[in-house]
Amino acid sequence: MTVAIYIVAGLFLPLYPQSILPGMLLRRGGSALANEAQPRPWGKAALLLLFPLVGAALIALARSLPGGDDPRVLSGFALWGGGTSLLYAFRLLSARDGQIWFGQLFVSALALTWIGIAHGVPPLLPALALSVSLLPLLLLLDELARRFGIARVGLYPGLNLRMPLFSLLFVFAVLAAVAIPLSPAFFAVAGIAVGGAVANELLTLLPLGLSWLLWTWAGTRLLGGIVFGEPREDLVYRDLDRRPALVYAGALLVLAAAGVLSVGRLL
């Protein structure tokens, strides 16, 4: 019974192959939570918050049952989560569509919470921190798709020259998503790493470090393919208006402040 609950939790704190479903929902805008004829980002944003909450609740339920704290079971799920994270982190390197890239990073990030679970780190705060750190990128990818029809690498180079406000915000949003310092995601990853280091579990910590390095590499590739280059003369580039740009900038500042303030809880 306990193992079955953990497997169901693997849909919300994604484990492969259960991870296929959340990836599809994120690409399609949240299914019933969004209008697929004209997808909005709000369905995806709801999923980013819903999945950690449901997953953490299922983990709490499983751990309250007999055998829920069996280290052999938890170590197995930690290895499963680490493998899932690495699989999707490698797939990030070849993703050309921004929406697919986003979904794969979401799965790769949340799968790491299983490493923390095995080492006594409650999953709710790390999972929420990893998810919330993706929100600015989600909204800016939506802005990009609404201007050009698709958020795809290489189709509209030179955004830094023609859309400087958007480009600056997009750079910071990608950096926050791949867990650079000051992002809540960074402190979530660090907290999971600290839990693993205390337990002296190198085998489960290795996927965490490799996934984080691959996120950073994939993030620089994404920025190189979308933000930089020579603008195309046949495209109409339209930058963000000042008001939404200020809203996005404020959201990124709040995210950084939340990361700093959450250090004590996540580490």
C-alpha cells in the first residue's frame, strides 16, 4: 500500500514514465485548466503550484503508514528520482521549442525532491521553491509565443537589439529557473544536497549535481538561441510595454527576496 502511494506521488513529483503526463499537460497549457484553442499561461501556472501540493500530501500520507520510512524503499525512489532528473536534464540540451524546454526542466527539477525525501527533507518547500522559480519564465515564454506564434530557438535572433526590455527580463528568468544563487530553486537544491551530505549518500547526490550542471548548460544554450544574434529584417519585433515590464521585474525581485528569506527553511 505504501509503495503504491509513492508510485502515485510520482505523478505529481514526476518519476519516469509517470512524468510523461505532466509534461504533456504543461505543453498543452494545462488541459482543462486552459482553453486549448487559445492557450493562456494560467493553466500551466496552476499546475506549477498544484503538483507540489498534491505530491507532498501523498508523501506525508505514505510516511504515516507502516513501512513508510523504510530506508530501502526510500533509497530506491531516490535513485528513480535522480535518474528521471538526469534523463530530462539531458533532453533539455536538444530541446528547440521553449515550451517543451520548460516542461522538461519542470520534471527534472521536481524529480530531485525524491533525493531529499530519502534523506529526511520534507518535500513541500523544496518542490514549491523549484516550481515558483519557473513562473517568470513561463509568462515570458507566453509573451514570446504571442508575438511570433511559437517560442522556438533560432527563429527570431537579435531580440537583445530589438526587444531589450524583454531580453533583459528573459535572461534573469532563465537564470532563476536553472537555480542560480538568490533563486529559491538554488536554495531548494542546496537544501536537498545538505540532507544527502549528512546521510553520506554519494550515489544519490551525484545525479543532483549533474542535473544542476546540465540545467545551467541548457540555459546558456537557450539564451544563445533566442536572445542573441542578428535581427531578421522580415520580422516585426515588439518589445514589452513599460508597465508589464515593471510587473515582471518586480516579480523577479520578489523571487530573489523570497529565496534569501527562505534560506533558513530550505537549508
